Amino acid sequence: MRAIGVQLDIVGENKQANFEKIRGLLQRETVAPGSLIVLSEMFAAGFSLNVNAICEEEHGETWRFLRDMAQRFQSYVIGGIAVKASNGRGRNEAAVFDPSGSEGVRYRKLHPFSYMDEDKHYIPGQSIETFRCGEFIAAPFVCYDLRFPEIFRCAVRKQAELFIVIACWPQAREAHWKTLLKARAIENQAYVVGVNRCGKDPKHTYSGCSAIIDPRGEPLAEAGNGEKTISAELDYKALADYRRDFPALRDMRPEFLSEKM
């Protein structure tokens, strides 16, 4: 399966401009039916605590854009959506669409970034989600979630073989982003597709550094700092063979994930 990451220099609070930029970037890629297209966290407007400015209804314009992209390319598409919650706060989510344009799962960020008061404006998720993505079982995560290895381990216990991490990860912690993507791949013997934004907003600079990592922790594609797409083939047989030949996951002690420990 071909995985394609779209590293975008997001235009703040301008959804239509970002949609057009994404369409232009994907025109340069050969997108075969059944591919995986990954967009960043809050790709339509940029990361913001201004819930009223960027959040939309459950099936708003960003949802429709993702659906239409899945149908157009006959591919799996995942991207970040900011949705209005009933209590006035927002939901920072990753929406997944299959090649028919049907929504598969909706994952809500488990760990709002309290360091920047995201937890005061967005409701945390309560569950790890997985979905069938071609031959793979995939699990989506959002930005700060990357720092919590236990949720990735729980996803592996739900048979995940591919992790998709969408982010607005600042340049100041670029080294952490790169290291943690590789760590999540190595420790879980899984592919990792990490897609970050690039460019600037009023508060931060984002270096991008999106990457596709194989189950041994080796980069298959890296974006660097500019606006671009990256792509790589994900080989299901190679992953299955590696897990069989080096069966480290069999030695997991699931009782140490228990809240009782």
C-alpha cells in the first residue's frame, strides 16, 4: 500500500485556501486507488484555542472535503477536524474515510496539550480506535499523544500494525518528534506515518519533518522543512515476517498496563 503524507504550510483560519493547497500538492503525486493519504492535525485552519473561529459541525466543510478526497482518489484519507461540542468546548479529532468516501472511525485526541491550555478548550477522548486500512490494521493518534507510549502499546494489543500520527508539532521540540516517531515504530514493530505541519502561526514555527518509518525504525521517507508531499510503500508481508522472525511482542506483560499496578 502506498502511504502519502501532505506536509502543509497552513493558512490560519482559511479553510478554502488550505483545501486548494492540498489539491495542488496531491496533483504532483501518483495516487493509486487504495492508497493512504494523511493530512495533519487541524489542517483546515491551523491549531487554535479559538474554538468559535475554527470548530464546525459534525459533518461540516472539512468533513465534506475529506470525504470528497477519499472518493476522488479512491483511497483512505485521514485528517484532523476541530468540531464543536455541546458544552461550548471543542473536539480535536482525526477523521478516517475509506475509498468509497464512507467515514470509518473518528478518533479524539486522548491527551490535550495542557502546557498550552488545550485541555481548557478541547474535550479529551476516551478510547483508542483502530480501522482496516488495506491489509493493515491501523490506529490514529494526534500530536501530544505521541509522548505516551502506553496508548500505542494498547493499540498493538488491539492488533495495530500501522500507526498514523497527525500533528502541529513546534520546531522547538523537533528532535523529540523525530525520536519518538522512531521509538513508537521500534518498540511496537509497526509502521509509523507521522505528518506534521510546517510554516508559522502567530505563536510558533513548525519545522514539518514528516516521516514514514518502517517497523525497524528506519525512515522510508522524510519531508524536511518545506511544504511538500512524501510517500512510501508499506509492505505488509515484510512486517508480518519481521514480527514472526523477531517475536518481541510475544513477550509483552499486559498486566503492567493495568491501572492496578
